[in-house]
Amino acid sequence: MTNNRLRDLRTDKDLKQKDVADYLNCSQVAYSHYELGKRDIPTEVLVALAKFYGTTTDYILRLTDNPNK
């Protein structure tokens, strides 16, 4: 269910998939696949997303419910 967390992080900041895809330097379709769980998120993308959202990789991966730990 990582995909739901990604979608929630994005929509909480009122961003479109294209906005995040541009930050990651990938296509909107590729990012959409991450959100939908159709494609595994590469480690470097996971780290970039954590930095972008100001949270941890553990939070994105649903290993914790605390976005700051």
C-alpha cells in the first residue's frame, strides 16, 4: 500500500503527478506506475521522494506511521 501513501503525500501538497514527475526527471506515466503499485520504486527515487516531501523512506514504505521518524 505504499502507493496510497505516495498519493496522499502528493495530494496533501496540492501537486499533480506531473509536478512530482518533473522533480524526479521522469515521465508522468512512470510516476503514475509508482503510485499505482505497477512498478517498484528504485532506491534512488525513494530517497528523492523522501527528501521532496520532507519525510522518511520508512514512512513512504509504511514501516512507520510517523512521518518524522
